[in-house]
Amino acid sequence: MKIGIVTSGGDCAGLNAVICAFEKAITAMDPKIDLYGIIGGYTGLINREYKQLKHDDFSNIFNTGGTILGTSRQPYKKLLQEPNKVALMKENYNKMNLDALVILGGQGTHKTAALLSSEGLNVIAMPKTIDNDLWGTDITFGFHSAVNVATECIDRVQTTAASHRRTMIVEIMGNKVGWLTLYAGIGGEADIILIPEIPYDMDKVIKAVEQVKKRKGFCVIAVAEGAMDKEEATLTKKERYQKRVERGEVTASHRIAKTIEEKLNIETRVVVPGHIQRGGAPSPYDRVLCSQVGAYAAKLVIERKYGVTVALSGDKIISNNLADIAGKTKVVPPKHELIKAARDIGISFGD
């Protein structure tokens, strides 16, 4: 058998760990299977850029961030608008004489994986994203590593906020969902957490900041980059984007900071950790999860069970049909147990 491996979309910690675990498991199960790395994500499949992978290629990468195969973004909507790219992926799959594709990626990657599966390619996917927004799996690999980084950032901001008696806003990655901000906000003991799923009222945010400032002298706010106020929540994505362009904004963080300074006369700063949340070595939790996911994917290859994606359900690794999960977003339910717990310990969501 010849198996192609693709890492697509945004990078994150754990990609190399999964690749490494998959190679170890598949080699143990069937040493005759040949592995081929597709270079640069789906773009590599479109351009037929690949190389055969040897055992030495997997040495010392388990605890290394990023991906040895490289990655890129091929937005799903654009693929639909350019069907020749899908045709090229099918053509190159056949020219490479592949028996299956193992694809590591997030939401957009999974939609394309489902499309390729429907086109007749043998596909097995694995759930990667720091956003943890893939439907059907409790946790995606890369998420906990990003939580560790974002939480450490909030921890460090706590001390400088206390020293200067400032309000500090930490903008966490997450355009559509707030899982990362929610976990890091709770873990970093933020006073206020603002996420896309719970549109905020700026007057209530101001009131919360004022109360926290009186109580302990400083305030720390964790803001998801996709957070929006209640007025913005009534707009379409395009309308919301246009209004922000008119105001010279990309996210709401600096507007929130400016309003706090104007209303309360409190020195306020914004910290954006950005892509460091994606980089670096995977956390021990992610290394264990990656080992489970990679080994399970190898088992699926041996069983020739295609058109599926690996998932974590409770304490079990399972598989879901790609057609059932592709295109669905796992958002934070406003009444989720973590939201309730956060409210119980005094964290405000600005609503």
C-alpha cells in the first residue's frame, strides 16, 4: 500500500507528534506500507509535490512544533469556485498510485477532505486546530498546547497589571468560537472573558471593570479576537467587517480599551500574543492525545475504513463519518458547564 500524508490549514503544536505516532503504528502493523509526504498541504496535492518518507524522517520530531511536511491554506469556497483544482487533486492522487490519503487539519481541511472522499478518494482525517471547533470530537490536538501558551500570557499580564494598577486586555485567537479564550481565561484567572458566542454589553463591561478595580486595584480581560458587542451581533459578517474597517479596527480589543480609558480614566493596555499560540512544542496532554489519534488512524488504514475522521469521545478514540461532521461548527454553548463555573467564581462575560 501507498499512503499519502497531508497537513493542511493553520499550523499548531502536535502535527509532527501525530505524524510520528502514525508512522510508528503503521510500520508495526505492516512494514511493507510506503508513506509519502505531500508537501505544503492541499497545494502540494494540486501541484504534485511530494516525497517518499523514510523512518529517519520521523526521528526526533515527536516533541517538535510545526509540521515537517509544511502546510498552506486552500479555502473551501475557492476550491468550489475552481473545480479544476479538485480535478487536479484527484488526478495526482491517481498518478502517485496512492491507496489512501491521511489528512490532518481543521474545519476547512475537513470540508475538503469530505469533498475528496465524495469524489472517490480513500480518505482518513485527523482533527487538528487550536480553536477546538470541530464537530464530533471533544478535543482537537493542538488545542491544549495553545491553552497553555495563552494561559501563561494571562499569568504574566496579571503581574504587570497589578504592578501598574492597570486594566490589561489579552486578545486570544478565535474568530468564530471562544473555546481557547474560555479555557485560558479561567486558567489565567481573568476577571472578564469576552467570546463570540456571548455578545457583550459595553456598559456592563465598564461596570464589571469598575467593580474589579475597586476590589483589587487592577483588572485583566481575556478577549477572543472574534468577540462582538450586542449591536454587532445583529449584523451580518460582511456588515460587521465593513463597520470595523470604517473605524480602522480589525478586532474589538482596542475599541474596548479606549472606551474603558474614556469612561473610567483607567490606564488600559492591549496584549496580542498572536501566532505564538500556534508555535512551539506540544504539551504533554497533546503528545498523549496525538499518540492515540495517530495509532487509531493507522488501525483505520489497515482495516481500510475510509471516509472517516478520528475523534475523542469521553475517554475513547472513535471515528466519525466525514459527511456527518464536515461544515459543522462546535461553538461554546452559552449554558455550558464551564460558563456556569466561571460565573460562579465571579467572572463576568459582559452580558
